Amino acid sequence: MKLIIITGGIGSGKSVVSRLVGVMGYPTYDCDSEAKRLMNESPILKAQLRELLGHETYDDKGKLNRSYVASRIFSDKNLLQQMNAIVHPAVREDLKNWLAESAAPIAFAETALLEESGLGEEAQRIWVVDAPMELRIERVMQRSALNREQVSARIASQAAQFNFPDAVHILNDNVNSLIEQITALLNESNKM
């Protein structure tokens, strides 16, 4: 099985690309959604995250307090790195199990944090989705309760993560056709 990683910064449109390949019939694994699921369901992860970030990490019903966690990790790079060191190995293991259950010749995994997660080592190909900065900021502001400064801070925290030598690039600028770009890349991948 070939694993293709879809990555890109916040607001680039990597989730749109992931959904499109899913609609085209390819199995897709969303690392962000699966990380949230694991952080809400795994007793081991819950204990580790509470120890790292404090009791407020989970609400009274045992669900991840995302706003509290974001306020802690996006203001302290050390905490962010420690949290990633806890969560990424669990996601990598979950992805390996998911891939083992699939019979598809090509599968996709979407992640914003390719370098930190170590998933690049698992991939046969990397697709980097990008968009103009102002468009990225507008997209994130429209879909979330974040202001321009908060979005800019998150973009800055991801700044130099998407320079992979063998990666192919998809431009999601509302001008170039995503379908045409994805179809061309799938045709190329099916020949690999």
C-alpha cells in the first residue's frame, strides 16, 4: 500500500483536498480528528495530558477542554513540544493500525504537523497544499472564533514546516482547479 500524506498550514485547504480524495474513493485518515478522538478516549493519554497541563485539561465530563489547552500550548513552545511528544506517537500507532486494516492500494493521511509527527517516514509521497497568506487568514477567521492576531500567531508557529524536497505542491487559491491538480497527481501516483 502507498501512503500519501496531505499537509499544509492552517487555512491552506488541506482538509478540502483530503475530502476530495475521499469522495474519489480513497481511504483517508485525518490525523487532527483522530488525535482529538484519542485524547478524549485514551485513559493513558488523558493521564499524561493532565499531568503535563493540569486538571483543567479535561472538563467535568472528561472531554478535552480545547480552549484551555490551546491557551497553554500556543503561548509556550516548550509545552507544545511536550504535548506533541505525548500525542504524536499515539496517532502514529493508530495510523499504522488503520493502514493494516485497509486493502486499498493507495491511502491518504492528512496532517498539519508532518515534521513533528514523524509521519513523513511512513509516506511514499507528500502533497503540500498552499494558498496565499491573506486568503489563509480570511478562511481561518471565517470558520473559527479567532481574530487576525490569533490566526497570524498560529500561522507563524507553523512557518517553515512545509519545505520537503520530494513533495508535490497543490495551489488552493480559488483560481486553479483543485480537481484537475488532484486528478493529475492521482494519475501519477497510480503509475508509481
